[in-house]
Amino acid sequence: MDMKRRIRNALIIIVSVAVVTAVFRFTEAGSLTPPGIAVVPSLNTLSEIFAPLVSTSYDSSGVTADKNGNALQITKCIILKVTGGTPCP
């Protein structure tokens, strides 16, 4: 009985190692660059964000906010409320 248990445990370990090895060997990550699509940066630099926030001459009237708002307008409103300025609409 003890010999059968050892053989069964050994087979379980061998099969488990074989399955794990096969999974790692046969799974491969694809390319992160999508084919045929030009990758363009979609983020702004900190200086592009900071300059309009601290500028008093930046005109944001042409920027309209939807239900989610515009990050620049929301941030300017927060700054105005914190500094005691006129509340935003």
C-alpha cells in the first residue's frame, strides 16, 4: 500500500511539473505595439499643464466642459475657491 501511495504522489508531482512547464513554455506575450497604427503621445508635459494654471493671461473661454468637465477648468476653479476668488459657474 505504501509503495502505491509513493508512486501516485510521484506521478502527481511529475505531471504537475510538466503542466506548469508546458504553460510557461507555450504561452508567449505578443507585441505591445499594435500593427499598422502610428503611436502618438497622448499625454501633456508638466510644463504644458502648469503654465496655463499659473498664467493670468490664459484664455480658457474657448474650452467648454462636458458633464465630465475639463481638467484645466476644474483645476482653475479649485484654485480660485481655495484662494478666495470668484466661484466658477
